[in-house]
Amino acid sequence: MKLTSILAIMLLFWVMSAFLVMPFGIRSHDDDGAELVPGQVSSAPVNFDAKRIAQRATVLSVVLFGLYYANFVNGWITVDDINITNYL
């Protein structure tokens, strides 16, 4: 596998992981009892931390990419294994 392919797939895993971990640990103003700014939605996060999300997404994407790459090298799951037309 080329380095550019590895980087592109890793970026895809990172973006997917970022969206996956984003809602965990977030508290709203209602949960925290904080005051709302006029015009602010009550469900807006009060403790959003982009650095924490990036760190969690990086760890998760490295694990997922490691599994992907191990499967690519060892061929544990192939296209023939997930081809549902064989079972119809």
C-alpha cells in the first residue's frame, strides 16, 4: 500500500472518528445550570473542547486503521466474505 493511500484512508478514519466521539462528555447549559446568552439555544454545549475531541479521535482512528491495515495484509475478511449475492 502506498504512503498516499495510507494517509488518505487514515484521514477518512480520523474524520469518521471525530464525528463518532464528538457527543461524548458534552454537557448542555441545562445540565450545567449555566446562564444562556440571548439568542442561544438551551441545548448548546457549555464545555466544548476541540483539543479533547481531536485527541480521542486520533486514538480511535489509529486503532481502527490498525485493524483495517492488519486485515489488508492478512486478508481476514475479503469481498467474497461480504458478498450477499452468494446467499440469495
